[in-house]
Amino acid sequence: MKDPRVLFLREVCGFDRVWIPNSNKLFRLYLLEREAQKCKRCPLYKTRDKLVFGWGNPYSGIMAIGEAPGPDEDKLGKPFVGRAGEFLDAALKEAGIDRERDLYLGNILKCIPVKSVPSYNGSSAVVMDKFQRKSFRAPQTGEISSCSGWLEAQLNIVKPKFILAMGNPAVQYFLGGGVNITTIVGQPRKIRNGQIVLYPVMHPSFIVRQKTPELENRYIEYLKKFRDLVGDLIPK
């Protein structure tokens, strides 16, 4: 992958070579997203509607990372916009965290992982659910491996001090496959040679599916503890 600071963008900027200062995170992420739009490292590019790269404030020092886009995200090209996203927004607000101001959100995968079946002509057909939306499935190890370069490039640009890891795939990406979120939820861990604090919570889609007020309240309490953990990075 090219260094995002040095990209050949004659068709965009009219120069043979453009240097982007490290401090200009928004533009560097924009250029990185343009590269990701052309990605064919795994077959998921064939079944997506839109690439779902990232959203929010890359200067906040905080990233929130989930597993993969769902059907709503696939349509709009923005992370956490469906029912799980609505719940996450409300829970963050209750905890004193503003989604747009205080976080840069993204996923491990940038394309929706869908269930598919062989079609009559030898290709694959996407399985639709009862609402006629793409049928979401859990990311596969090979897909995570193929897509990890884009997440690592985002991390290199944003340089977060804290990561809100939402769901098992996000937690296991940073801590290893033997870790289960149920045993470490709400317990901060230092990663990347102590440079980043990881805070594990359940994925908001899990909370929405359970439809349990007690679990929703517990989730909000975990987010309040995260808000206290990050301290002055989030204005009061």
C-alpha cells in the first residue's frame, strides 16, 4: 500500500505528486478511502453496494471499531446507521459522548459480509432475508486478514489513544482469537506497546437483538465508565 503522504493524483489535483502533511488527517483519510474503493483483496467487493470506510472526528484521539457493515450501512456507505446505530447513538448520548464530535467510527471489514449460494451459471447469488435485505453473516478469518491493511492504515493516520472495541471480532482482532468478550467486557487493556488503551464492550447489534432493558442499561453504564476513562479527550 502506498504511503498516504505521497500519492500520484494528477487527475485530482493537477500535480504529478502531492505531499499531505501528517496533521491533515481528514484529507489523508479521504485519499485512503479512494484507494480502498478500488480494493479487490477478497470477493466481498463483488457483493457490496457501497464501501463503508469510516466516519467521525479523526482528531478526537478515540476510535470506535465494530466488526463489519450491515445491510443499512451497505446502502448508505456510513457505519452504524441502522437500528444498532440508533441505539448506539442514544447510548453514547446518555453516557455524555457525542458520536460526531468525540469518535472516529469504523469496522474491521469495509464491505458487508453476506451469505451466498451457487447460482445456475456457476457464479454466486446473495441470500436475502425476510425483509429483502442482504443476509448478514460473521466475518471470516481470511476476509479479516485481507481487509486488515485498511484498518491499520486508519489507525496509523488517526493515532488513537483509546479504542472502543465493540463485539468479539473487534476485541479478538487486537487481543487474539482465544479471548471472549464476555469475560473482559468493561475491562481496559493496554495494546500496541502500551500506546493505546482498548476498552471492550458488546456490539450494539447484540444489545438490540436481546431487547432487554437491563442489558441496555448495563451497556450505558459501560459507556459511562469509558467516558470517565478517556477524561479530558471528551469535553464536558
